[in-house]
Amino acid sequence: MPEKTVALAADHAGFALKSHLIDWLSGQGIVTRDLGTDSEDAVDYPDFAGALVDVLRDDAAECGVLICGSGVGMSIAANRHCGIRAALASDAEAARLARQHNDANVLVLPGRRISEAEAERCMEAFLTATFEGGRHRRRLGKIAKGKS
């Protein structure tokens, strides 16, 4: 996999999967930034989505991973920030297409609805795919201008 720094954050429902993925990514030679949470004690997911957005804006990581129970809350919280393209994926094909067609810079995983093995496949697909540009760039431009 390419050399990147990947920032990861999760709420309590995503804590276990985040911990697993940090270990797995480190084993792949990927540098990680763990932005919390640090336990399964209840927390508010928007706080962790915001922390990840800040790291991406500061160029302290090339991409990010957010994990909550369904993935929906983290997706909503992250996508409200300009320049963030967070894509919820529960299989490798969706993760790959999120990069190729949508230039996603954040992968969102549903911690309660995905196996560790499938999450690893999603990570690998997300990290190895590249944005195709072309017609997809035009579409992203429309989204950025609020013309969808």
C-alpha cells in the first residue's frame, strides 16, 4: 500500500474496530494517528468527526477513517465541513469507488455492521485507489459550488 498517514477516529460503537484497524494498518507499514475515543464509554460522535476534520485541514494526515455504529452519524458530521468528502462504505467495491469517482478523503465504516476482515478489505481498496478525474471532476465541481 502507498505511504500515507491515516487519521482514525471513532465513537464508542466504533472503538473496537478502530483499535483493530490501527493495529492492522501499522502492520502494513501505514502511519496512523489515533484521535480517539479511547474506550467503549458513550461519547458524542460529532466531536470525533471534528477532530479528524481538523487534522486533515492541517495536512497532518492524507486521509481519514471515521467509525460509528451505523456510519451514518459520522458521515453527516464530517460532510458538513467544506472540503471533506466522507463516504460510507460497507464493502471494498464501495470504498474503491468512493476514491475513484468521488475523490473521498474520509472513509466511514459502520462499526456494528461490518466484520474486521471486510473493514480491512475496505481500507485496502480505499488506500490503493486513485481519483480518476474526468467527468467525475466536473461532478465534484458542481457539488462544491452547491449545484447538484
